[in-house]
Amino acid sequence: MVSWIEKKIDSGRSSWENTIAAISTAQGVGGIGVIRVSGRDALAIGDRVFQSAGGKKLSQMKGYTAAYGRIRSNGEDIDEAVALVFRAPHSYTGEDVVEFSCHGGLYLTRRVLRAVLDGGASPAGPGEFTRRAFLNGKMGLTEAEAVMDMIGAKGRQAARTALAGRDGAIHKAIASVKDSLVFTAAHLSAWADYPEEDIPQVEEMELTVRLKKAEAALERLLSQYDAGKAIREGLNTVIAGRPNVGKSTLMNLLSGCERSIVTELPGTTRDVVEETVLVGDVTLRLSDTAGIRSTEDLVEQIGVNRAKDRVQTADLVLAVFDASQELNEDDRNLLDSLQGVPSIAVINKTDLDTKIDVKYIKNKVKQIVFLVASEGKGLEELQQALAELAGTSELEPSEGLLATERQQQAAKEALACVNEGLEALELGMTLDAVTVSIEGAVQALLELTGERASEAVVDQVFHRFCVGK
């Protein structure tokens, strides 16, 4: 069955007949603001609002050329600008595109956009430029999803991962599995449907080997999803411990500024203080919580209860202990609560005489880091521990990483179908049953790459895009 995407592409038309426009730079004061126009009337609309210094019209210009001039509306000069012309199909969207670079600032960019809209363009929706690029065959769905990851990248590794995705890394990783399964399904169907033809018989041993290879490849992709997510979205991280062990000092160290109040008085932090920080290549959505201890103070007690709740729902807990003090009941209760929760024990104040029972902590928590938070000593060791726990230290973005929940679910569905096929072989079922499973896996992978994605899936992908991209 031909998908709605294939129908759009085969017809040689974009899914929209109108020409769209939007501000493509950040909504704020800046040196330059860019207004992007895309569609079959982009050049004509550009000529209505732009007058080049040399008098040449945009519609007379070749692709990848620029002209300096002025934006005009109703006979009035609005701003000076540079107009860039991109001719279809050699543009981001695959359509004729004009980009006006004017002076940055809310008023001028909005005024230029208004002139373009008055000239005949329609306001672009979220992600509509990239959506047109996808529908016009300029990029696959996984490459389109990587565009927003590039914009939202918070660190070097996140940017590398997003760029690899934009270059088609995940598409290439899926292609080898998909192509093998497509070949296998075609061979099975041909052998079953045309017994009179001289088609080689499908050997069950060879079939098992192919499915095993597909299984291993999909399992590897899925096993790296959480680590990739940690790079892109960050880990919901709680700093926990009893009062005065150095939680707030650690929070301030990681934040690079004084976000939490640091005093010698126990119970200073009574609510949750939050900050997003980059530690090495791992983004942490940090929460500095109230010191966990028994208290009669009603307000502090509320903070303690919130801290305990955060520990149980966190992606990661940095459990802080004072090296100069022996473990007490509050410390032991915290360690007991960490069972099954990804954790790093941070033994702070290691510049003082050590009285803490390190062996006891090691029996409860695998990852231990020794730190002097007030001086920043031990921060590199903490970065390494975070990378190991998050699984980011061994990631290679160029190999392709699943980037979204949608991609993960499609890969899971494909793996389940492959497993069904292997199970059918083991049970001695007919090859028809195996063929159905393989075809199910192929369908899931085609949806992952966008080659057979439904309109609802595509809508879901572009829903999270910003306007202008």
C-alpha cells in the first residue's frame, strides 16, 4: 500500500500550495534578524517588498546569490537588508526560498515579517519549513527530528549526537537491518507464491542467522537509548544527605554560582533548590534538597519529606556524606533508600581527618567519589563517575543513536517481531508465520525512518518544533 508521503512526493508537488514566512532567529535584540520565505511565490513576494541597490529583481537572480537593498511596504522604507536567494530544489525546503537578513530586534523583524505577509505569504506553523523539507524528500524523518536536537543541544556530546543524526547516522544504522529483512521477506514470499519457478529454497539455518543478526543490531540500538537520552535531555538528579554534609556547597560548585545558601547551621535548606548544569558531557537537572534528618520543626519536616520523595523518583541521586563524621542513623537510612536507585556516593570534606566507614558505604553503593566541594577538588572524578553511570563514556554518536521515544518504540516493535519470527522457527511453524513476523518488523522500521510513516506520526514529530525552523 502506498503511503500518503509517497503520494505527495510522486505527484511532484509540495503538500502545500501556499508560500510561507516566519522569523527564523530568536525573538529578541540581536545584530541580525532573519525572515525566511519558502514556496512557489517566494521570489515574487520578495520582489514586492525588496528593492535592491542595483535595481535587479530577486526573480532574476540565480540560486545561492545575495543582494543588498531595502525592505519597503506601502511606499515606505522599513529597513536595509541583505536578500539571499535559493532556487528549488537546491534549498533547505526543496522549494524556492528567500531569506531577508535585517537588523535584529523585535520591532524591525516583526515589521519586515508583516510586510512579507502583506505581500502574499502565509504565516508558517511550527516546524513547517523542515516538514516541507521532509515531504519534498530533502531529508528523512530521523534527520528532521535531529534538527531540533541540534538547536537544543546543551553540550559537546549532545551537539555531536544531533549532528550525526542530521547526517543520517540512525537512518544508516537501521538501513542495514531493514534491507536484510526486506530481502528475506521477498525471498520467502517469492518462494511460497511461485513454487513452479526455479527459486532457491529458503534454508531455515540461514533464516535463523539473518534474524539473529537483526536481533543483535536492534538490541544494541535499544541498549544505548538511555545513555543517549541522558546526553540530550539530562538526568533528573537529586543531591541528598543529612544537614551540613556539603550538599549546598556541591550544588554551588556544579552550578558555578551561589544557588544554595551555605552556613554552618543545620537545616538551612528547607525547600528544593533547582538548577540545570553540564558536568562533563552529561546534563544534570539538579535539585538540592533539605537535609534528611529527624526534626520537630514542622517547616523543616515538610522539606525533609519532599527530599525523601525526590530520592525515590530521581534518575540519579548524589548521596553526600561527611568524611570527618561517623555514619549515623540518618546516613544509614539514606543508603537503605538508595537500593534500586542509580546513585553515586559523594564523600565530602576529605581534607579533614576521616572517621566515616567507607567500607559500609561501598557495600551499599557501587560508585563512590571523594571530594572537597569547598575547593572543587575531586570534580573530575565525579565527572568520570557520572559518565560511567549514565553510559555516555562509551557512546559513539557516528554509529547512530535512537533519539526520541517514537524511534525507541518503533525499534522495540521491530525487535518484538523479529523475536516472534525466531520463536516460530524454533517451534517448527510454517514459513508463512515467519514471513508475517518479518513483514511486521520491516513495517516498524519503515515507520521509524519515515518511509512509511502515517500522517499522525509526522504531525507528532513536528509538533515540538519552533516556528521558523
